[in-house]
Amino acid sequence: MFMMVDVSGTGLDTVDFTWRLFRAQGVSVLDASAFGETANGFVRLGFVVDEARLADACKRIAAFVATV
């Protein structure tokens, strides 16, 4: 299962968002612009780990977004 999330409200482009999130919080998401122009401004989250790890990753993503 995957989810596309609009991150344009952060003021970061998707490349900056994905790399800064990874460096700051150790969470990896995909720059969705690889899926075409309509996906610009979005990142793709993959729900590919257990529920506890997903919950932790969501908390770390929220903490990161609060700092940008």
C-alpha cells in the first residue's frame, strides 16, 4: 500500500523535502515527481513495515515538518 502526500505547503521542493527528512529523521520517502508532472509537490510513502515502525515513522515525519 502506498500514499501520495502533498508536501508543497512546507515550502520545500520534493527533492529537498525527501533528503532533509532522511538526514534529520532517518525516514525515507520517494519524490513522487518520478510519476509525472501531476505528481509534482508530492512524496510517496510506502506502508511496507510493521505497524509499530509506521507509527514511529509518522511521528518522526510530523516532527520534521514542524521544523520547516
